[in-house]
Amino acid sequence: MILALLVCGSVVLLVLVGLFVFGLRRRLIQRSGGTFDCSLRWGTAEELDTSGKGWVYGVARYSGDRIAWFRVFSYAPKPRRVLERSAIEVVTRRSPEGEEELALLSDAHILGCVHRGTRLELAMSEDALTGFLAWLEAAPPGQRVNVA
């Protein structure tokens, strides 16, 4: 009986510590400011369809001429992807279609981009989209920026 209570208490304690570390990581990412919720789908043009598959929910943070993208459901302290402003080319802009509406947040807009030859899609709210496009257009003089 005591062993069962000890095991249950240990499991509950581990779950609480895990949730605390998970929340602390999110707070540390947002502490620097300039963050927004942003789902990402990375792959080739054939892989990026409207099936709703491949979307990963994350948080993006502006950092100078880069955007650091972190997975939300992860304990990793480093960003999963880093996108340089000079290497991002916006190709398309659209609303979610089909099963994508279920995979993304309700107010999401999708940007189809190319980053260093790799196709990717970013899904974000209207406000975040406006800020992202303004950040792209605010590139220092001499940098090539292509915003569709």
C-alpha cells in the first residue's frame, strides 16, 4: 500500500515538474519580446498540400535579421528553425483550405515562402502577418526583399 502511494506520488511530482519546466521555457522564449504564434510546415511543393498534415504549432521570435522558430510542445532550449530575412521570399498568401482549417488556429492566414531553396509555409494571425510582412519590408538598404 505504501509502495503504491509512493509510486503515485512520484508520478504526480514528475508530471508537475514537467509542466513547470514546459511553462518556464515558454516564458523564457517570450521574455525577449517580439514573439508571435506561428505554425510551420516545411517541405517540397508536392508535400505541401491542403491535407492538414505536417503543420507544427510554434512560437516565432524576432531577433535582428532573423526569426527563431520554436516548437511549442518541446523542452528544447534552442530554436528548431532559424529564418534569415535576406533569404526569405514570400511566394503566396492564402486562407486555410480543407483539413487545414482543423489543424490551424481559427484566424490563421498562410504564407507560402521559399527559404534558401526550400519551400515552407507559415500560418499566423492577421496581426502577426502584418508585423511579419512589415519586418520583411523593413530590411536594411541593399538587401533584396521579395514580398508577394
